[in-house]
Amino acid sequence: HKSALFFMPFMVLPPLMEWIRVAVAHAEHRRSFSVDSDDVRQAARLLLPGVDCEPRQLKTDDCFCVSRKLDAASTEAKFLQDLGFRMLNCGRTDLVKQAINLLGPEGINSKSEQGMTPLMYACARGDEAMVQMLLDAGADINCEVPNTVHQHPSVYPETRQATALTFAVLHQHVPVLQLLLDARAHVEGSLQDRMENYTETPLQLATAAGNCELVSLLLERGADPLVGTMYRNGISTTPTGEMNSFSLAAAHGHRNVFHQLLAQSEKGKGDVLSLEEILAEGSDVGERSSLQIEASRTGKAKLKALREAMYHSSEHGYVDITLDIRSLGVPWTLHTWLESLRTCFLQHRRPLIQGLLKEFSCIDEEEYTEELITHGLPLMVQILRASKNEVISQQLAVIFTQCYGPYPIPKLTEIKRKQTSRYQFICVYRVSALYCGPLYVDPVTECSPSDAAKCISPLPSAVSVSGKGPPQDYLRTDII
């Protein structure tokens, strides 16, 4: 069974069944019961060479869905609701009141087949005027996309639990984000206090995109960079099972954003310490200890986040970020050290290779696993073989000595190979080549077998040569 989305484009016009198959696959992917023009454009992008189109945008056209199982009244309500969403999607702020009357009993907070409200669509488009009108009309600014698909069958799995603030960050609309934050939108999106987080926060999305302006704005409003995303099925590619803002910045190579997060965390740490000093004068021992415990928890959470970020930066080849984290005092693991060394070797960054080899002694011996033997030693031998730097060679020698241990090195027996002289080669060559017939030419005398008797053979004790077979003297052991 071949996937409908992965194949080579046709050099001629594809058959009609291919168009239908690929277009239906796109419609099913967005959980729609009908194929629209954008599905056909996406099919053309795959089927025809040299054809491209923009990605599908979030819009109210996607939520048009009428099932034959609905009665006449429900079908009419669906059509009216779809008309209301279309009126709001056109950007006409003077039609807001008329559109609200068509949306249904929930009014301005009605949700489409995708589980999105008119405010979410306006934030995704970046329509600042429409966002302001909807907020003035009483739109719920913290409304979430539902998890269930019974009432909203076309909900995208990636948008579940997303808020209007999430869509503004996803599409990087800074003015809309500023407007929502001024209207007291929850800066962490759908995340609630003391609850496990199964969706990305707005700060995580802005960090992954590398937008410094969005990150700065969210940090100023109190977004926590230490919040991580967990996975409901328990399957994760991260060692600790969650991704925080530090990890996302490191994994995508956004070094400036990573420094922004570090600066904000250091600022918060300074605020906590100054608050502790202020309250210590008029507080008892119990209150002091509680502040110290809270500061200790924050420090442990930050160390855990930085270790996670160090892992991702080394995995994705961003050595500069890895070394920045190392400079903060985060200890090496064998895996992060090896991946960083491999990246520096591939990028021919000799000064960094020297620094990493010097850091090998900082790795805890408990980290010495089978990976050191299967991947580490072959990599270091490869570096030793390719390097012409004496400092690197000496550092590698120290590492090899440390890995070998204090045991004496056993004596190595030199294997002597029998070297073949040029004289012996000519003898063997003549004996074997004479069988080739009259086309053979002696490499020394440049004579053919028929003229061999007229030529002077350089071999001692050689008899006259005939073309019928090899001379017996050529096979003598004292000659060969």
C-alpha cells in the first residue's frame, strides 16, 4: 500500500483517479467531508512537476459541513452559523452584530467544526480591528479549542486546547498579541496552576519560531520559561519526557532567544533573593526556611531545564549553545560531549576540539558506558588520524591512557612481511606472462617470445628462451 502523499510527480497529465485520490487524502487529513479548491491545488503540487502553492490557511471555509443525518432545523442552523463565520471572516467590522445573531445560541463564543471561535480566526488572520470589536462585544478571550471530536469533528489535533493568544503567537502577529495581553489574556494559554501541561504554551511557540520580539513581550508579562510540555501517551524523544522553552530554543539553534530566556531567569532569581533579604529582617526562622526551599526548587528546575537544553543542542549540532550552557556550570554527559566533539570534527573547528578534549576529565566516570567504546574511541581515533596538530595528538594520547588504565601495556610482536624485490617480480612476471602467447613483451628486454633468443637476458643462469613454454631456469629457487 503506497501513501497518497509520497510519490514522484507525473511527467504528463495524471489520470483523473489520481487527482481524486490525492485530493480526498488532503480532505480526510483535515477531517472534512467535502473536497474544496485548496485540496485540488495541493494535489497539483504533488502530481505536477514544478507546481507549487501556499500552505492551507485557517479560515471559516474549512468548517462548512452538513451531514445528511441532521434534520432540517439543524441543517438550517449549520448553514446560518457558517454564514455568520463568513461574515466575520471578511473583515467588515460593521457586520459584527448581524453575524452574531446568525451564530447560534452561544452567540459570539460559538465554535466552528474546527472548534474555533470568531476571535481565534481573527487572531490567526492578524485583524487587529476585528479583534478589538469582538473583545468589545464580549468574546471570551481565554476560550480553548475542545479536545472532544463529537461536537466538533474537524478539530486539528495540533490545535487542541489552544486559545486566541496561541493563534496570535503561531502567526506572529505582535500587535494582536499586545492587544490580547492588554485585555488580560492568560499569558500561559490554557495552562492552569498546578496542572500538568499537555500543550505548548505561547512562550514555547514563540521560542521555537525564534521571534525575539514575541519572546520579550511574553517574558515581560510573566511567562515562565521553565514550563514543559508532557505527553499523554508517555512517549517522548526527550530524556525527562518534556520540552521547555530552553530546550526548544536550543533544539532550533536560536542562540539570541536562548540568551533572552537566561537573562529573564537570572533577573527572576535576583528578585527572589532580594525579596528574601527584605523579609528576613522581620520574619521568623520558619519563613526564612520556606523562602530558601522555594529558591532551591527554582534552582533545581532550572538545572533540569538546562540539562535538557544541553542534550537537544548537542543532538542538533549547535555547539555554541552547548558550550554556553556548559559555561553556566552544567555538567557534561558522555553523550553530549561525544556529539559536540563529532560536530566540531565535521565542521573543522580545531580550537573547539582542543577545548572539548580538555574537558574529557570533567566527565563523571559513571558516564562511561558502552557508547564510549562503540562510538567514542572510533571517533577519537579518526580525529587522531586526520589531525596534524600536536596539541590535539597529545590530548588524545592522555585520553587513551586514561581509558586504558594503570595496567602495563603488553609487548607487541612486530609482524615482518616478506618484501618482494624488483628482480623477483620480473622472474615471476616472465614465467606467468610467457603463457600468454606471442603478444607478450618482456618488460626489461622489450622482446617478444619469438625474438627472445636474440635478446640478452638479464637473469643469471638463464637458458635460451623458446616460445613453446617457460624456461626451467626461471623456476629455480635460487633465482626466485
